[in-house]
Amino acid sequence: MSSYPDVRLRRFRRTAPLRALVRETHLALDQFVMPLFVAPDGLRNEELPGMSRYTVDELLHEVEELVRAGVQSVILFGIPSEKDEQATGAWEDDGIVQQALRALRPRFPELVLMTDVCLCEYTSHGHCGVIVDGEVHNDQSVELLARTALSHVEAGADVVAPSDMMDGRVAGIREALDDRGCESTPILAYSAKYASAFYGPFRETADSTPSFGDRRGYQMDPANVREALRECELDLDEGADALMIKPALPYLDVIRAVREAFDVPIAAYNVSGEYAMVKAAARAGWLDERTAALESLTAIKRAGADLILSYWTKDLAQWL
Ligand code: PBG
């Protein structure tokens, strides 16, 4: 009784309810996070709606729609009116993300407000840290990142997510938060963030393409998985509450390895390039967007992610 013709796996595939009974992986909207870009000038993106920029007023309207549709969590990215060497727009009290948080917080008390903590959208050169002698200076960058995270929390953020890949940033942020009585705010660390080609559409939207060099001096080499586990371990030692792997779809093996190694919440970032590829292929008539998106997101969950950051979150609210 252990093989064909006694065993027929097709029996449980016959009808939709039979398949549902034995389904191993489920997508639930409450584990999805919608990325949103806030900027001094709004910019709709018709081809890639997830890449649109919103003014603070437009953002309120968009979030209203998301919340009404059942979305429970968003992550904010900011594009400042001016960029400089010190990424002032990232950490100043009146920065664009801080303004957005102050506007959103009282109106949506239940919504989880996450923020991306990085300097690349705010530096004149587009790197994720401060440049000293032609290189991104680790420890000076950590100082500004900690200041940024603290200002986000003081403006109303529930969760801060550092995405810069400097060494020691989680410890720096944890200390800065705890010193100011923000010991209850969790840190979701972009622990295994790879130097990836799949961030292209994001960088267009955030206007954060490095003006010289690339990010391989701080983001991870796509060839490495053992190193990802070290990054995760160090971030947990420094006080990270949850880990993130990014991108998601080309790195399912990394998600799986991290899932097996650590019993902490794991996030995966279904990045702009993953979203854009499916959108472009669907536009060309080569595949169906909804089916391909649901399959991609299911694969990311199956690999071991608990929560997923995805530009399809708004659509998912309709699809699920
Ligand atoms: C900031 C940051 C980036 C993304 C998230 N946070 C860009 C980058 O590292 O160049 C990319 C997200 C996406 O592509 O959707 N450092």
C-alpha cells in the first residue's frame, strides 16, 4: 500500500475544497506590510502603482483606503526636498517621514507604522552612510542611523527597520532608543540584505541610485548564505527582535536557512524588481499578474517567512 496504483496523490487534488483541506501554506493579509513613499511632491506611477510617491496629504488618503481594505501595517520611505552629505533630511525633527508619522499616528491608532531607517534617500551621493575619504564610514553612519530611528519613534513609529547594512547599527539603535525610554519599540533588522539588481524601480522612485560606485562594500554578496546566518546571529545579539531577508524570491534558500536556524519572527521583502518583473510580463500578455503574484508570495511563505513586505499588499486585500 505504498505506491501506485494503491497510492494516488491526485485524489486530494480533484476539487477546490479537497485541495483546500490539505493546503500547507496560507496567505493572510495581517502578515503583509505595504511599502509607501512620502515626498514633498506626489508622483503617480501608473505602470507600477506600488512605486508612487505621495505628499503627506495624499498619503493620508491612500492609507485611509488601505485601512478600509483591511491592511494592518505599512512601512514608510521618505524622499526629502533636499539631500546633503549628512543626510539631514533623515534625522531632522521635521523630516518628511517624521511629518508623515505625526499626521498618520493620531488618525490611525491601530495601524502598525513601520519605518525604513537608512540614509541613502537623504544623502547627496545616494550611499547608505556618510562618506569619509571616498568610503562609507561605518561608525559615523551608525550614529546618524540611531538618531534617525529615535526621531521616527518620537514621531510615532511602532517598529523601526534599519536597511543600511552598517556593522553594529542594531546595537546603536537599541541603545539610542533605550536611553530615551523607548525600550518597548521593536527593531526589525534587514539582516541579510543583498547587493541586488532587483532594487532598480525602488531607486528610481526614491531617487537613491549611488552617484559613484555601488553598494557592494556594505550590502551582502548574492553568492553567500553562511554569511547571512552570521549577519542574523550578530543582529540578534545586538538586540534585533525580528530578522529580514531581502530580496525574497531569488533568496528562498536563505529564508529557509534562517528559518531553520532561528526561532524569531522572519520577514522577507518582495522587492520592487520582483514586483516589476511580474507587472511587465503581465502587461506584455505573457502571464497573469494575480496568479503569478499569489504564487510568488506563497513560495516566500512556504520557504519560511512569517511576514512579507510587498507592493501587492493593496491588491491582496482584494484578492484574498
Ligand atoms: C534603502 C532601501 C532600499 C530598498 C529598501 N530599503 C534600496 C537599496 O538598498 O538600494 C529596496 C526595496 C525595493 O527594491 O523594493 N537602503
